[in-house]
Amino acid sequence: MLDQCCISSLPNNFANLSNLRHLSLLYSQKLKRLPVSFKNLKLLEHLNLGWCSELTLTVEDLNFLENITRLNFLNLSGCKQLEELPRHITHQASLTELYFSETSIRELPDNIGQLSMLRELDFSETSIRELPDSIGQLSKLRELKINVLSSSLPTSLGDLSSLMNLSIQSCPKLERLPDSIADLSYLRNLLIEDCPQLKCLPDSIGQLSKLTELKIENLLFSSLPTSLGDLSSLMNLSIQSCPKLERLPDSIADLSYLRNLLIEDCPQLKCLPDSIGQLSKLRELKINVLSSSLPTSLGDLSSLMNLSIQSCPKLERLPDSIADLSYLRNLLIEDCPQLKCLPKSIMQLNNLQELTISNCPIGELDFGKASLPFGLSNLRKIFLQATEMSRISFSEDCCPYLESLDLFNNHQLEEIEALPITLKSINLENSEMLKKIPSFAGLTSQ
């Protein structure tokens, strides 16, 4: 391998290595040309020219590939001057991996389906106009990353019978996905991102019975299809930066294997459906909503370990049922400008290890006042930043294992009463109104 080397050219006699099978020049950013003698590397199986940014590479420069019959890996990604693939590329009967993202290529060969052994194909961040119908003939293809300028994708996409990972990114004119996407019976991961004209997902998406991960980002959907609940194997659902999304379907409750639900930067999402409490295997939930409260059913998430509540401009209260999240380890509440207090039941979260509250107008926190014996008994870290609290106190039995207390930027904090003796770290920076703190006698030294 010659990865990241600083040479500007290879010697002409380099191709005397007639038995060479593996050549990688990845990130050789000073390399400017390939020797003509490359045509003698007839036994080459692996060629990586990825991100050789100074390489003057034209379709004529790749004619040497016509003499190579065993090539199984070809990476041309980042060769920005490359405008087309050689026509004979489809004669590479052994090719299993082909990458040419971040190039200037605009067309795929019409007969790309002849690459019968191809398993991975990546042409993201190119200007490909459209996918040829023959792409459906790539029966062994497992991973496909695309961006195209067309308004639709070919129906033959559904013929990719081995496809497991599909990424559709930065398609500025794409208006619809083919219903045939339902025929991708082995699809595990689906990413749809930056497609501003795509207004909805097809109802047929619910037929992807083996899909385990669905990520939707930077789309203009106002809703998701009810058939989403039919994704019986889905474990990870991520919805990010969808500014028009207003609601989630009640059928989300049918995602019985869902482990992670991340909803972020969706400023028009009105509320969570009550049915969300039926997600009994959910371990991580990250949400932002417009409602003033969260459903009581939130407490039914019996497996939840990580809960993030962020950027909820109208949220005024958390449900008392939050105490029922008996496996909760991490709780983060951030940028909720109407949230002025926490429910007393929060003290019953005895498996909680980390509590973060930031940019919320919480007025007072009393750790232990209404708690059970040994409340928050596993809490290790507390981050209370940019709140409006004036007082904080700990009862003798509360937080018996607390190690870190961060009170950064609490400008109205005037009083700290008692502190757990287990503390190893405390931050009072920018708490300039603080007038009363307890004696530090008895705190363990480090």
C-alpha cells in the first residue's frame, strides 16, 4: 500500500511488477498522473485511487482497465476531474465493489446491469442524471448509495433482491419513491436525506419486513404513513430536521422491536401519540414537541434507559409517571423555556446515573424533600446549567453516590444547603449571586 504518500508520479517501470494484485494510493493528494505502463498490471485485483485530489484522471487514462480481467475492487471517489466511466467498465465480470462518489461523472452506463457480481455501489455526491433501468439486474448488490437529478427512481429498483443498505441522499428533484421499494425483501437499513421535493413516503414502505433502521433527515414531510407501524423488525428510527412534520402515526405503537427513537429539530411536531407507551422495548428516546405536556403513557416505557427532552418551547410540565421509568440511566432536559419545575416523583428514579438540566427556568431543586429513603440512590453526576434556581439542597440520604455536581452559569443561585459527602467535583463558575454554601468539612479529598 502507498496510502497518503507524497509522490507526484509513479515511475514508468512501476508496471514491471506484473504480478501485482493489490494497489492502494488512497489520499495520495500530490499524485498528478498515472504511468501509461499501467496497462501491464493485468493481474490487478484491487485498485484504490480514492481522494487523489490532484490526479488528472480522464476516461482515456482508465483505458488500461480493459486489459485487467480479475479486478474486484475499484475506488475512484474524490477524483473530481473524472467526468465519465469507461464503457468497458461493465466488462469487469469480477468487480464486486465500485466507488466513484465526489466525482464529476454524470451518467451511469446503460448496461451497468452486466456487473453481475457487484455488491457495493456508491456514487453519492455526483451529478448523475438518472438511474438506468438495468440497475435492477444487479442481483447481488447489497449496498447502494445514490444521488440523482431525476424526479423519480426506476421501478426496477425493486428487483435488487439482495440489497441490504440503501442511501438516497441529495436528490434535489426527486418527488417520489417507487412502490416497488416494497420488493426489497432483504433491506435492513434505509436512509433518505436532503430530498426537498419528496413530500411523502409510499404506503408500500410498510412491507419492508426485515428493515431494522430507518433514518429520515432534511425532508419536508408533514406526516408519516400509517404503514410505518407494519415495519415489524424496525429497531432504530431517526427523524431529524423535518421542519414541516406535525404528527407521528398512532401505529408507531406497533413497532414492537423498536429500541431507539430519535426525533430532533422538528419544530412543528405537535405532540407524541399516547400510544408511544406501548413501545415496551424502547431503550433510547430523544424528542422535541410543541405541546405543553408529555403523555402520561411515557411512564409505560418499561425498558427506557436514556431520555432526552430538547427544544420544547411550550413544555410546562413532565408527567408524574416519569417515576415509573425504573431502568432510566440518563435524563437530559434542555432548552425548554416554559419548564419551571420538575415533578417530585423524579426522586424515585433510583437507577438514574446522570441528570442534566440546561437552559430551563427551573426555580428550585430540593433533592430529598419528598423522596423515598435513599432517593436517586445511583445518581453519579448532576449538570444544572443556565437555570433560574435560587436554592438547591440535598437530604442526608439522597444521592448517596453523587460524585460530580456542575452548577455552571446559574446566575440566580443564592444558596446551597447540604451536599453529599461523596462529591469529588463541584463547579460553581458564573454563579455570582451565591451567598451561602455548606461547610466542606467531611467531603472526601482527591
